[in-house]
Amino acid sequence: MKSAALLLILFALSFAESPDSIKAKIIGKVATSLLDVSVVFIYTDDPAYEKIFEEEENLIETGSCSDADMVLSSRLEKYRSICPPTSQRLYFATSYDDYLKNRDAAVGAFFWQKGRPNLILNEKRLKELKIRLPSEFDNYIE
């Protein structure tokens, strides 16, 4: 009986999505919706997000922030003078603390807390940039 239960658990886990795959799908959906495009060029310096480019075909990694549609980082302050946020280059934090520090520039944040993904979208910044999102994002806007 124990071996049957173990086999069932292993079988179920083989079909479960990896955290990298979940990150990629969420970032892909959010980025394409925010920018209203099918492919988004993203710059990230966060090693935890490097695999999203392997998992999601509508996200393309850029070598510098100046070529990016979106800067995905837990250190957004570092990029404010090099690649300032615009309506064509959005900032997205990968930590809650960085989001709070850069709330005037970041359009949102995506981070893991207690083993669960968390998404926050900045209502004030969305209005400033005149970004309208599908209603499926309403629960994440604050």
C-alpha cells in the first residue's frame, strides 16, 4: 500500500509545474498585457528569474536595460539614472521591499513569499502611464 501511495505521489509530481515555469507564465502574461504586445524584451539582473526566458517564448532577454521594454530587478534604484522608467520601459520589482522603495517608478512587483507567488500592480503608476489591463488583473491592483 505504501509503495502504491508513493507511486501515485511521484506520478502527480511529474505533471506538476516547476516554480520556474510558473514564474515564466505569470511574468509573460503580465508583461504582454502591460505593454500590449506579443513579445516583450526584458532585462533582469535577478538570477532567480533567468530561467523565464527558457520557459516562455514571448519573453526575450536583452543584454542591457537600455534595450529593454521591462526591467525586472530587486535593485531598481540602480537603473533609475541609467535607464529611467518611461511608458516604453517599465520597472517591475522582484521583491516587496524594492517595490516599496521604488513605488513611484515601479508598475508592479512579482515575488515569492512563504512558498507562494505574489503579484502586485501599482494603480497610481498604471493610471499615470494610461495602462488599461484586462479585468483578470483587477484583484492584483492596489
